[in-house]
Amino acid sequence: MNMVVGDKIKFERTFTKEDVELFTKVSMDEGDHHTTPDELGRLVVQGLLTATLPTKVGGDYNVLARTMNFEFLRPVFTDDTVECVVTIEELERRDEKRISIMASFICTNQKGKQVLTGNFAGIILKDEEEVGD
């Protein structure tokens, strides 16, 4: 892990009808707006499905989250492409195997509109091969 404070990590995803249907089954969030298409044939993507964007970045770096804060600014619809930019705000070595992390994120749709912002904090566990870094 060669992350430093100020680094920006980007991830982009286009949400599909199948994504919403699967998440509806798993989460049991079955609001009509998630199951009945609007006049344009779109479903509203669950907020917590949208929130998987920053959690994907956390998973890439083996972050065990302690806190996560989300502010849902506008809806995301099926076929929207959302880019998530995670900014590393703090990194602090706790011991040889643990690093504290705090990061903020901004998720923006294909029209340049912010749809989700927030932050998370947790611990990065280094695997045995990285301990000597």
C-alpha cells in the first residue's frame, strides 16, 4: 500500500436494472420506485446500492470500516453512470499491522451532478507480506 494523504482514488459504475433487482432481493428494500419503472423506463437505484461505490474502494485497500457517513443529494437511476472520487484525508500507523484511515468521497453522475457525498474511517490491516514495508 503506497497511499498518502491527498491521494484521490476513482471508481466508476453504471447501474443496471439487474443490479437494482438483485439488491431489492438482498436488502428487501422493495419501495415502488425500486420495482416499478418511471415514465422513462428507469428504476431508482437504492441509496445503499449507490453507497457501494466508496465501499468498493475501501474493499480494494482492505479497510475495516468503523464509521461511514452518507449524504444522499439526488436520485440515481438505472443506466446512470456514477463516478466516485475518494480522497485520503488522514493516514496514521497504529502498529506494524494496522493503519488508521479517514477518507471523504464525492459521487457524481454522468451529467456532472453530485448524487452522494460523505466520509468513512477505519483500519487498514496489512497482510504478512506488507508488514516489512
